Amino acid sequence: MCTKRPAVIVTGSAGMLGHPVCTRLAESGYEVFGFDRVGLPEPPKSHPHVRDIECDVSRSASVRAAMQKVHSLTDGKLASVVHMAAFYDFSGEDSDLYDTVTVNGTDRLLNELEEFECEQFVFTSTMLVHAPCEVGEKIREDSPFQAKWPYPESKIKTERLIREGHPNVNSVFLRISGVYTDYGRQPTIVQQLKRIYEKDFQGHFFPGDKEAGQSAVHLDDAADAIVRSVEHCDRIEPKTAILIGEPDPMPYSALQNLIGKQLHGTEWKTLYVPKPVAKVGAAVTDCVQGGDAFIKPFMVDMADDHYALDITRAKDLLGWEPTHSLSTTLPKMTALLKEDPEQWYELNGVS
């Protein structure tokens, strides 16, 4: 039986961002089909109009079966596909999974989508596809590409695949900054909090411009931008890229100081260390910790990278701008950390 609501597929539906996107789309009047792998931790049931369907985008048979099921329930008509399923590894190491899951998984999905009438295909990319800018400048959607590690490189390859390999798809590329929550989750922010909470002396040293910073975006704002992209489909031209993030990032030193004040009542002094020294230190620490250290030598070269975003296009096309800021959310993060460190560490996957 066909659904009467406009239908949307959301891949990566069990993820940190996928779950709230599914719920918000359902609350906005859509019938949502959430695609994700079996065996992942099941999120709480979000809404009666969210249907979970098993789909592993790395396997053609799995994608085909999931899409055929949706076709039978929608008569082959979709308002949108929000594609978030991707491989991500913060270690910086290359992996075949970037191609298998992110690039080729997208191709599998789009090949099956040819059997549908689909109004829109939203691909969640990253602001990191762009080269960093100078402090005082801002990145725009037409700014140069420069991927510095395999994760953003996989997003560049996938954007190219969609544009060139599936030119008739009404595609939208949301280039989203690092997503954080009230208790953390964004890896670099979490590690800063952890180092300063533990008064780790390494947290006093930084091999880059302390006035540089990287845009971030609260989970609620990121989900809102995705939902608005679906709702305002008619405003967005095919193959449009849109940057999503807080436009003015906190400088590294200001972020350190704020965390120090919130956790210990005093500023956290940050000193410059030359990059060659920092690389040696990172390599030694990683070796001592059996390869499990968060800071890898490749990250040292990116310490100066500044990502401030011009979000004019998001405002114009989506009516979107962030309602949260990292500076006002950090006190919530630090309060939760101080209140129950064990739970905070567990929620953020650190030890």
C-alpha cells in the first residue's frame, strides 16, 4: 500500500545525525525510510512515520532489496533522498572502505534510484573539501578544493561522481562543519576538554597559529539545515553546494582559555611549539600508546588551518543560520564532564 505522505529515504539513519533528521522529517509531515546496517545500536523509536529498513550500502544486493521495498511502499515516488551513510576514520590512515562505502556506496544507491521519480538527492559532504583560508577571511562554496587527508578526499570524489556520473539527479551538497552536542562528540573538541580536565601538560603546547580556528555546528542546527534542504527543494538549483556551520570559529587560544576557566577556574596557558618538535612528540606518544594516541603526526601540519564560513547561501536558500554557538554550549559540556566524568568519557568514547 502506498504512503500518502511525501516519502524520504535517509541513509545512515542510526547515526548521531541521522536519528534526529529522521524524527524531524517525520514531524514535518514526511514518511521516512531509514536505511542502516543491522547490528548497529538501535536508537529509540523516533516517530510512527519512521520505518527502519536494513541496508548496507557496501553491498549491491542489500541496496537493491532496500530500494525495492521502498518502491513497493511509495509507488516509486520520493520527495528526497538524504544520503549520510559514509566511512569515517579520524586516524588519517587510508582505507579501501572510503571507496567501498562512501564513493561506490553512493553510486549503488543512485543506480537503484533510476527506477524512481525522485525530486531531490541531498549528499552530506564536509567543509573540509575546501582549502583553509587566512585568519580574517571566509570560505565560500566556490573556494578552492584541497583535501588534506582521506576523509575529505572521499567526499570530493563522491561529489564528482554525483555531478558527472549522475548528471540528471537534482543534487544538493551540504558541506557541513564538525558537529558537536551538549556533551561533546566532536572529536577535536572532546580531546581538548579531556586534556585540560586531566591537566595534561601536552595540552599547553600548540604547533600552529593560536588565532586560527575551525567552524563547528551544533547537532540541532545541522539537523535543521538538512530538513530545510528537503522542505525548500524548489528553491535549490541542481548541483548546488551549501556550507553549513557557525561562520566565526573560536580561535584555538580562546577555546583553550574558556575550557580552562570552566573546568578549573583559571585560564589555560597555551604555548607555541615548532612543528618538527610537535611531530616527533606526536609520533613518540602514538608509539608508546600502541597507535591509539589521538594526535597523529599528520595533524601537526594542519594546526594552522583556519575554517571560517560564509553562510550567505544557506541564509538565502534555506532561511538557515545557527541558533547555537560553541562558546555558549561549552559551559554545558564542562558541567556534564564535572558532574559525571565516567559517563561523559563513555558517551564520548574516550578513556
